Amino acid sequence: MSDIALTRPVPVTTEPPLARYLLIGLAAVFVALFLFAPLVTVFVEALRQGWVGVIDALRLPDAQAAIRMTLTIAAIAVPLNATFGIAAAWAITKFDFRGKAFLITLIDLPFSVSPVVAGLMLVLLFGANSTLGGWLIANDMPIVFAFPGILLATLFVTFPFVAREIIPVMIEQGRTEEEAALTLGASGWRTFFTVTLPNIRWALLYGVLLCNARAMGEFGAVAVVSGKIRGETATMPTMVEMFYNEYLSVAAFTLAAVLAMLALLTLLLKSLLEWRHAELLAATRRH
Amino acid sequence: MRAGILRSPSPLPGFGLSFGIMMTVLSIVVLLPIGALLGRGLMIGPADLWDMVNSRRIWSALTLSFRAALIASLFNLVFGLLLAWVLVRYRFWGRRFVDAAVDLPFALPTAVAGIALTALYAPNGVFGQALAPFGLQVAYTEVGIWVALVFIGLPFVVRTVQPVIEELEPDLEEVSATLGARRTHTLRRVILPTLTPALLTGFALALARSVGEYGSVIFIAGNIPNLTEIAPLLIVIRLEEYNYDAAAAIGIAMLVVSFAMLLAINAIQVWSRRRIGNV
């Protein structure tokens, strides 16, 4: 009857269906091979000797000491980092001062430094052969190959995480709300806790989440600084390496599986934040 | 303090406190350690530094770290763009799941990724056995290092390009189509140039991360001197020998390489922004 009905409209702002399916297929294969396969391997290798092997591995004193060490480090490093991030964001977004751009570059700097080089820096600064390190050791306050060194290494590699999540959000929100609170007679702290903090809480939580994942998982910097002393300075990731190098495969992959589950939990919480509170996160996080 | 540093007055309180906390932590955690490395370099002196870096083993390690990072980041440039495009433009079952999974390399500790990839690609692993009939060996070769660095760098490209694709105005593509351009032509001449700065930024971030990567690489690399020994590992080896000067020399070389790279790629970005701005 009509010729027009026979020609279907050709969409001009997307690809033809065949190309679409091909691209989706290619992406799926890539994700399966490069992301999912390694993740699945961790759990498969951990369960190679069944649950008995997993439980035996978790009972090892070295494994338990490493878990305790990692939890302690994260429990101290993350709040310190959050405090720094909030302080830096407040100073940077609420005031106008010289050298601000340079300061932001400095805060981002740890991202472009190799973790091993970060560890090296701490060894050079606080190691036994430096003046400062020698003095600290003489006064019974060793930093390298001890707890404070691991903490400093963790702080270095996680340094920008919280600050760079909340700075864009605080820039977007401006300072008018805080100024209004102050004119209405609120004190500085009250303004912060009742006006600023609620505005940035989801972005802060997001930053804390990423910071915590990195704090628990850092390997290179901690491996250099800690000396990897079993039961004393070994963290979960460095213990994974030691078990692996001793051919204790199940023990290595069991600890790795615990870390992988923490990573999955992190991803889950992160996705929930992105879906539920997208409008309160930095613009680049809203997808 | 306030009057000296502030450029314009602000009615808000807390400048001294927040600025003080920021500078204290920044100094102890970042500035002092970097100063210690650079200071060590100055004490050794440029001539001796050069002598220490100028050995075959160190050059091999530095060029390997750089070359493998470059290859992996180029690979990620292509597949990162593909993933970002598919995630933003197409609707398919499991899209949100894949979207969340892209961040796995950020969340998974590098040592865990390292032993998992090694188990997969080792001669007795699932992928290792599958590739063996074709004469391909991945684990304990340079290809293994590429695989580890592809894993590490992927989210950088996807997460930088994805928001830019989301912001693309459909008008541009419609105009291009009404003017008679075929879809491939529109993609190449309209969309790709718009995405170039984001692609380069993602590439730069992946590259900077990959050059210094340690945890995921050392298990799969095999660590044969002059062949598959990366620069960060060489620093660790020198430190274990208590040869702090040699370790510092390699560390300074790596710092120089990564800063030079960031500067170069920043320049490309400025150039490409200006070019697009003029169109």
C-alpha cells in the first residue's frame, strides 16, 4: 500500500544493531578475561583444599597477626586522613590565599609517585643511617621496620583520597550557607557540624571508603618500610607475598580472598552511594 | 597569620586551624620524605648519581618499566574507550554490574591481583594451559607485565572518559547526520575529537600509575635481571642490600621520568583543548 511504511527509520545518533551487539560482546569478553577471571581465581585457589584448608590458614598465628596489623593501621590512618581532608578542604574552599593551586598539586602528588619510591623516601628520612633516624632509634622510637613507618607509608599513599572527594563538592556549594549560619549567631564549630558536615557527608563517606580500601591493601610502600617481620610488622598484603613465596599457596590465597571480599564490599557500598546519593557527590562520580 | 596569607578577607572562622592542620600533615607525610630523597641526591652529587644509574641492568629496568606501561596504557586507551562508550550509550542486561566492576582494580590490593594473575597465566594455570598450544607464554615474560598493568590501569581511562561521554550533546550528532555524514564519519570527526582531552588525561593517569607499579607485577614478571626486572623491584633489591645511595639514584630517576611524562602529557592536553576551542 504505502512505500513509507516499509522503510523503517534509521537511527542517526546510535550505531546499527549489529555493531552495538558486537561492541557489547567485545566489552563483555574483555571484562570477563581481565577483571572477573582474576577475581574468581582468588577464591578457587583459596578453596583448593576445601574449607578445611581455609580454616587452617586463618588459624595460623602469622595470618592472625597480619589481620590485626592491617585493621589497626586502617583504624588509625583513615580517621587521620579524613581529618586532614576536611581541614584541607575547609582551608582551600572557604578562603582565598596565595599559592592555592600549587598546594592542590602538592596534595595530589602522592598519586604520581611510585609506592616503592614512597617507601624509599621514608627509609632515607627515618632509617638507621640518617641523622634523624639514628637519633630516634637511640631514643627507642624506631620508625622504619616498625609500626610508625607502616602508618606513615599508608598515610602517604592514601593522602589525596578524602580531600579530592570533598573539595569539588564544597566548591560547588559555595560559602553562602555557612555565612548565613554565622550571621544568625551560630559559632564556627556549630556552623561546621550543622551546615557543612551534612552537606558533604556522602562525599566524605565516599572518600573514606576509597581511603580505607587503599589503606588495607597497600603493598609496595609498606613492604619497603615494614621490613616484613612476621608477627610484628607484616600486614595482610605483605603476608600474602610471604606465604606465596614459601609455596603456602592455600594460605596466601586465603588471606587474598579475605582482602578480595573487603574489595567487593567496598565496591558494593561505593555503587550504593553513587546510585542513591549521586547529587551529593563530586560531578565526576555521578554515573 | 590570617592577614599575611589571605588574599581577601572571609567572614568564616577556622582559617588558622584548618590551614595549620593541612600544612603540618602535608609537611610530615609528603614534603619531608620527598625532601629526604632529593637531599640525598644532592649529597651524592649529579656526577655520581649518573654513574650509579648508568648501568645496563638499571637502564634495562627503567626502559622496561616505561615500555610496558606505555603498551598497557595504549591497550587501555582502546578498551577503556570501548567500555566507557558501551556503558554510557547502550542498555543491556548486567550493565550496572559491569559498571561497578570497572573499579575492581582500584579496590583489589595489588598483591592479590598479582598472585591471581600469576595463578591464571602460569604454565599450569587455566589461561596458561589454553595459550600453551599456540606457543604463547605470558607468565614470567614481559607479556605478563603488560597483562598486570592493563588490569591496574583500566579504571583510569574508563572513569575519565565516561563522564565526558555522558555530557555529549545529542544535537551535535543529529546535526552531523542531517548534514549527510554517515555514522562512522560522525564518530570519527565529531565525537572522537571531543573525547580526545579526556582520553589523553586517562591515558596519562594510567601511564603514571603503571610506571611505578610494583605489587601486581613482581609475581607474574619472573624478575630476571635485564629482561623482566622492573625499576621499583631494583630499588627494593638495593634497599635489601643496604645500598641506600644506589636505591636513591634509581628513585630519583623514576621521579624524573614520571614528572617529565606528566608535563609532556599536560602540554598535549593544553594543545588539544586549544585546538578544539578554535573549531
